[in-house]
Amino acid sequence: MTETGRIYKGIGGFYYVKTERGILECRARGRFRRDGITPMIGDMARVETHEDGLAYVVELLPRSSAFERPPVANLDTLAIVASAAPPVTPLLLIDRMTVVARRKGVTPVVVFNKCDLRRAEDEAEIYRRSGIETHIVSAATGEGTDELLRALRGRFCAFAGVSGVGKSSLLNRILPAARAETGAINERIGRGRHTTRHVELFDLDGATVADTPGFSSFDDGEETHIPPEELEDCFPEFAPYLGKCRFHGCSHGSDRGCAVREAVEAGKIPASRYESYLRIYAEAKEFDPYRAKDRARR
């Protein structure tokens, strides 16, 4: 019997694939190892179940997106958790993460946590003006979390955020029921409740959420490198002005007649976003792929 489902968890060589019949415990066929292919959480997979009851992942369907660390595939939304209360998340870091998400074809959503300590209205307005969906929440009190979950309905989402922003607390608030249900499933399939921290998917209120321990930011390597000439497309607020600069191939820096810079000066593009663009552009120009490979091997 062959069916298709999404890989929700992988532990100890077993992959747990959710199909219309429920969660199937599967092994991956040996050819994946021979071909150097590792199934990722979030992969859509074809599964064969034999008469003896054993199930195998036999094929991975094409991915719409993929992150290497942590390994998760087919995300359509990345919730970037930030904080305007100490420790304050630098706007440049938020902007880097929105850029990488858009580069991978994933929709960034900015979530400002700790609104019980300091509301992030000014910071949130920057991203709303830039055409990026933004939410203000409190993991401590629950404020805004119901609205966030409603906004994520029908999406496959992961949460990312650096240490101190409260990402774990936010996940603990919105995922406890799903985690408890998954624990019961693990017991029913006879393998007990896993406590090792791995990437795992949960269904909650119409959304599929990836619990991704260690998803704090992005490595400065080839996976996240963006050619400088393509960076402008990762800033949605630039879109109305692209192609309107005086010179073809404008870098939107000091070139005369730059429509993007003129929009910044007119207050149509947030200055902090433009400053982040210039910083990321300069770094992209200096990117050394050989040095990046060396860091990745360490």
C-alpha cells in the first residue's frame, strides 16, 4: 500500500509520517543513504506499507523551501520572534532574518514578544509600513497569542529568535496541548515518549508549527548568502521604486537619481530598513565562499 504524508518527526532512524490514516512509523529506504539524501522534517513523502506491517519512506516530493540548520523543509511562514524589552533585539538582526526568509520563498512574520514589559508599537510600525505582517504578544500573559494563532491558520510555520526574546516561552504557551497529544500518540505506537530535543511538527488550531530547538538565527554561510544584486528583491517596500532609478543596476547607495534613496528621504521607506539594506549589501559584496565553507566544516 502506497500513500503520501508529511514527516512530522525523525528519531533514531525512524521517521513518523502523518497520512490520512494517522501517524506511521517508517524507515527510509537504503537508497537515500547511498544517494546522500537525508529526509527532513516537513518533507512530503511517499510511504509503502508492507503486508508484515513495516512501513518505508520510498520517495521525497520536491521541496518548496529548506533550511539546513535546523533541518526543516517546506515551510511557508517564518515567525521571527523579537523583543523591544531587554534584551532588545537589534533591528538589523530582524531584517537579516526577513531577508533570508524571503530569499528562500518563505513569508516572514515579525512577532514582538514581552509587550507586558514594553509595547513595541514604534518597532512594529516599521515592519507594517514595510509590508511585513507583524504581531505584538506576551508569552507571560497570553496577550496577542490567540490572534497570532488565528493568523497562522492554514500555514506551515517555524519560530525563530535569538536567546532572551522568549521564543521558548511563547512556544510553551501555544503548544502545550499539541505536545501532550503527540506524547500520547508516541505511547500508542509503542516507542514511549521521546524527550530528546529534535525538530518536531505539531498541529494546533489549524496551523502546523515546527518546534525547532536551536533555531536562533542563521549561519553566515553559503546557505544564507544572497548575491548583492538580488538583495533589493528581499525588501518588499523597495518594490514600487525598482526600475525607476536613473542608472541601470543601481545599488541604491550613493548613486545619483536613486529612486529608493529618494523614497527614504521622503519618509516613504523606514530609514532603519534602508540602513539594514546598506549593511547587508556591503557584507554580501565581501562574501567569501571558501571562508564560509571552512566555517561550516568546523
